[in-house]
Amino acid sequence: MTVVAGLLRDVGSGATRILRWLGQLGFFAAEVVHWTLLRKPPFLEVVEQCVRIGIHTVGILMCVLFFIGANVALVGYVIFKQFGGQDMVGIYVGLSCVIGLAPLIVGAMLAAKPGTEIAATVASMRVKEQIDALEVMAVNPYWYLMVPRLLAYIVVTPPLFALAVVASVGGGYVAAVYQLGINPGVFMADVLRFLSFSDLWKGLIRAEVFAVSICFLACFYGFTSRPGPAGVSRAINLAVVVGSTTIIVANYFLTELMYG
């Protein structure tokens, strides 16, 4: 009975922590959305965040997706060659990259680079009491700190997704044509024939969902950071771990919703 009671107590304590976390995150998200709709955002701050997020992400994003596209082409060739359909690699590359990989990797890169930077910046401001100073000066921290970052994520995600598609398909093209000997015309014809405009829109929607989720979580963990360097480190760690886990789980449900 003692073991059962302890187990139930641990389960109840864990459920309470999860519900408390969901409540805090929900309140934080509601405040950010409220100030996004209520008041015109600081334009220069939005532009600065767009530049920081976009410039800091585009290089590594295109490099990673180029090699992911090349790897997809190699794997597809091995699979289709068993059935004599190795010329169908273009179909596999186009659909795999646009439907599955490009949105997911865009979300992962936004979590890894600008997400950690946002969490670190906001957490440092919390530790140094700069957020409290904003409130003393009658400047709402949600409006001044969170809204520009949220809008910047929303604005930069479409071009990042477009570049991700180009880089991944380009990597697949290079591997298929120059390494595997696939006819370039056949490869591109398959990509264009089987990849619809609807697939691009669905991929963009998923990338936007991932970006907004990452932004909320990075800002939330930075805003609620504990005091001291350990608190900043914990905020960065949680922003990456929870953000990455969230987009992977959300990816499954969005795929089921859009293609199930």
C-alpha cells in the first residue's frame, strides 16, 4: 500500500506540474497575442529581429538541407533500384523534402539558432532586472520584447521555407544526376509533375506553426527564467529540448490532419 500510495502521489505531483506549466504558458501566449492585436508593434525592433533571425539561420539551413536532399536521393535510389524504378528518385526527393523534411528542419533550425539566442537574451534581461525596469518605465515587456520576435518569426519563415525547398531539391538533384547518373530532365519532370501547389502551401503552414511554437517557448522560458547563470542556462536548455520535442510531435498530428 505504501508503494501504491507513493506512486499515486508522484503521478499526482507530475500531473499538477504539467497543468501548472500549461496554465502559465497559456497565460503568457494570451498576453503576447493580446498585445500583438492591441497595439502597433515597434517597427524598427521588428525589422532588427527579422534581420537577426533570417541572416543567422539561412546559411546553416541551406547547408543542412542540401545534404539532407542529397541523402534522400541516395536512399531513394537504393530503395527503387530493387524494383527497377531508380529513375523515380525525383518523385521521392520532391515529396519527401517538401512534405516532410523542409518544414521540420526549418523549425529545428529556428529552435537551435535564433531560439536559443532569444531565450538567452530574455533570460539575461530577467536576471539583470531589465524587464522590471521596463515595467517601471511603463513599457509593457510583452509588447516591447515578445511581439517583435513573434512577428519576425512569422515574416521570415516563408522565405526560409522557400530556400529550404530549393536547397533540399537542389541537393537531391546534384546527387541524383552527378553521382547516380539519373537523367536530369526526368528528375525535374518527376518533381514538377508529382509536387502540387497544395503541397507547398501545406508545407508552409506547417513551417509557420513550428516557428510560432518555437518563438512562444523560447520567449516563455526566457521570461520565466530563474535568477543567476544557472537560470539562464536552464532556460536555454528547456527552450531547445521542449521546442524540438514540440515540433516533432506537432509534425505527426499536422501530417495526419493534412494527409490522413
